Amino acid sequence: MRVAIFTDTFLPDINGVAKTLGRWVDYLESRGVECKVFAPQSQSPENTDRQTVERFYSIPFLLYPECRMAILSPINLRRTWKAFAPDLIHVATPFNLGLLGLFYAKRNHIPLVASYHTHFDQYLSYYKLQWMEPMLWRYMLWFHQECRKIYVPSRSTREHLLDKGLHNLEIWSRGVEVNLFHPFVDRRKVLAECNIDPSHFVLLYVGRLAPEKSIDVLLAAFDGLCDDIRTRSHLIIAGDGPLLGPLQEQYADRKDVTFTGFKMGKELSELYAAADAFVFPSATETFGNVVLEAMASGTAVIGAAAGGVKDNIEHGRTGLLCPPGEPAAFTRAMQVLYSDPLYRLELAREGRSYSLGQSWEHIFSRLYGSYLDVVSEARGNYGFFSNTRL
């Protein structure tokens, strides 16, 4: 089987979509599947491209700069396409390169699948563009109408898309690297490197620093802690994004808030494990990979009762859920975990147990089976593929 994947973000970009697709390509190749990834030029200085990736000059996309708009070269594309002749096309983003994948799939009668990763409609209000939502959904319904499968990361995302009129939805969940994210760390050493008193109650946020992540809720909740608790607490914010500079300036005189900038790999896993609680107020997630990473690290989790986050947190057992956009509720949850260390440890233990059951191998094997079903059904319908008619 030969699979062409069209995406507006791919490794070495650092975001949930790029990392998930990178793992998926590795899995497919381990099964003997030939892959060709069509992606924009990466802004990362790290060059890890293989022959499976074809890059295009690109510019940032307004709502989500991690996704970039490629400037296409039709002549080179036709040459690559004719040589590769895919059996299946997977469009991972619904914009520039996704449109190209849709075009080639329709023109050459190649079965098409899509994956849905980002609630762009929920981002609009944060950028004062909510007036665009009806147009966006008309476009999304048109874009996905030819898809034999639309893979979504969580039950809540599936329900959201069903309500909007999309069909052929199938859950493609997310896993966690339990060999990287685990609770076994020298907490004192990790916090000392951040100039944080290890006797303090340490709260952690990991993610993009942008309006749609509800960073304002996080900071208001921390500032809402009663004085007795806040003087014994410390907030670590790990991540990059458009709000990093303004927030660093705003909190320059605060000794109880630390901005680490972007972290990954061992540094990130150690931060997770060294924290007493992980707080994630974003209400716009389709899944929330960081929640699963925190759970695997043995850290109690507080999240927004919205989107994919609420699908991973069972309130009162694997973590605590708070109404989205309500800082006071997050403050109360922080104070509960501060005041009851045994309860905090119980939530952490149950969260880690849950995370250990989220195997990438199991998740990918199901998606691979779905790919095979789509290709088999298409062969039954067409009898053959007409891959050379460009």
C-alpha cells in the first residue's frame, strides 16, 4: 500500500499535529507501507527530513502559525505524483495542502480520508473573527464531503462534528510515551535548577502561550489563591507563543511565577514529574496531549471540563475538572490539592494508571486496519485505481 499525506505542519515542527503524524508515518513504514508526505517548509533549524517528505515554500497561517500556507509548484507535484501513484490519500489539515490532496483524490478516483486536529471555529472569538464561523463551517462541510473516513481524536470532538453535520467519523485517539514521561525524577534537583524552593507547592502549565489557551484564567486562578497558600506556592509556565514576551514583562517582578520558554524531551518530562499539580484551563482542545503526559508523569491534573480534556479526566478519580473560563473554580481545585496531599497522590496514581493503558501501538493498529478497509472497499468499487490520469 502507498499512502500520500497532505499536511500544513510536520516534523520537525513542535506541536501535537506534527508529532502525531510523524509517529504515524514511522508506524506505517514499519508495516512496509510506502509513504509520501507533502508539507510546507519548516521554520525549525533542525533538518530531519527523509525522502518521504516533499517540502514547499510557505507563509504563516493567521489563526494557527504552527500551520503554514504552502506556495505550490504544480510541475514538480505532477512529476512526484506520477512516480508515487498512491493507493490512499490522507488530508490532515483542511487548507492549502489539504485542498491539493482533495483535488488529486477526486481527479484520480483515489480513496480519501481526513483527520481533524484543531477546533479552528473555537479559536475565532479569541481573535475577534467570530463572524467568520458560518462561512468556516460551510467550507468544512464541503471539504469533507468526499472523505470515506474522518478521524477524530476524542468522543467530544466526534459529537461536536456530528452536530455540525459531518459524517463517517471514527475515533483516532492519542497515546503517550511512557518511557519518556514517568514519575521517577530527582524533584529537588529539577526545581533547584529553576530557582524554586522544593518545599513549595508547585503548579505547572505546559502548552502554547496564546489567547485560545486561556492563560488569563490560569494566572487569575493562581492570583486568587488565599495568601497563606500563595506564599507557599509557585507557578511554572512552560511554552512559547505570542503571549510569552508580554507576560514575561508583566510578571518580571514576581518571584512566584517562572516562565521557562519552550521545553521538550527529558527537560519537559522532568518538569512534569517535579510538579505537584498540572493545570490546563484550555477549553479549545480536540484532545489535549499534555494532559496525558502529565498523568503518565505521576502528576495530579486539573483541567477544563470541555473538549478532549474532559474525555481523559474522570472528575474525582483521574483528576479534577473545572467549568471553562471560571478562574475561581480553578483556584478552589488548586487549594483542594494543596490542602489534601493524600487525595492529590490518589488522583496522580489513578491518572498514571489510566495513561499506561493508552498505547500508541494499539491506537495505530486500529487506524491501520481502518486504512486497509478503506482501500479494500475502494478496490471493490472501482476494480482498479486510475493513478496516472493527471
